[in-house]
Amino acid sequence: MTSLTLVRRIRARPSIVFAALTTPEGIAQWWGPDAGPVVLAETDVRVGGRFRVRFRKLDGIEHESTGEYLEIVESKRLVMSWQWTSGGEPDEAGEVSRIEIELKHIDAGTEITLTHARLKTEVSRASHEGGWAGALDKLARYVSTEHIA
């Protein structure tokens, strides 16, 4: 098993970032590694609730993931299981991994730390790292604002 951790500083308050992470409207703006659309976003944000997201990459291939919310601390922490239900990294077929997202208020807005753990192979880790890097870049563009307060 292996994991990856990415850190970004985003010019938006933690509450705005948290909403983008947990609402279908927010997820539709940033999920996925490239400029392809999110075609489905469903969330039930409570411990034991589930999410499901399907996105289409620019190459036309659709990928869908689902999982369960394991821990929720409003505007601070989100932990969820992760499983590909279609597409995704072949090494992870049938596997359940874990995503932990920490949000920390900083003067410039929010520092977000995303850790994707329990990935099976180094190839899978590298693939997910690229995907999450692209998605976090889109998230930062979506929520960034001049009004940090």
C-alpha cells in the first residue's frame, strides 16, 4: 500500500472551500483532472452518508467514484472512503482507499492538505497524484476570491 499528499494554498475562506468539497454544485466545478465536465455529483454529507461523482475527461472517457463519509468537521476536516465504480486506475479495481482532507485557515485564505491513502501500487499512486493535482488546481481557480475575511 502507498499514499500521496498534496498541499495547496487557496485564496478563499475555509467555509467556501468546504462547500466546494461537499456540495454537488461545488463538486461540479472542479472534480476531475482536466477541463472535462462533471456529469453527475451526488452527496449526502453526514457520517455514514455517501457520495458519487462521474466525470468525463477530455479524451471522452468517463470515470466514476463513490465512497462513504467517515469523518466531518465543518470547514476543517473531511475523511471518506474511495472506490472506482467505472474507469479509474485499473490497479484499484474493486479496492477501497481513503481520502483525508484538512483545511487550515491562513492569512491568505486556506491551506488544503489532501492525502489519498491505501493505494495498491506506485503506478496507481502516480496516476492519482496527477489527477488530484489537476483537480486541486481547478478547485483553487473556482473558489479564489479577493474577499478572504
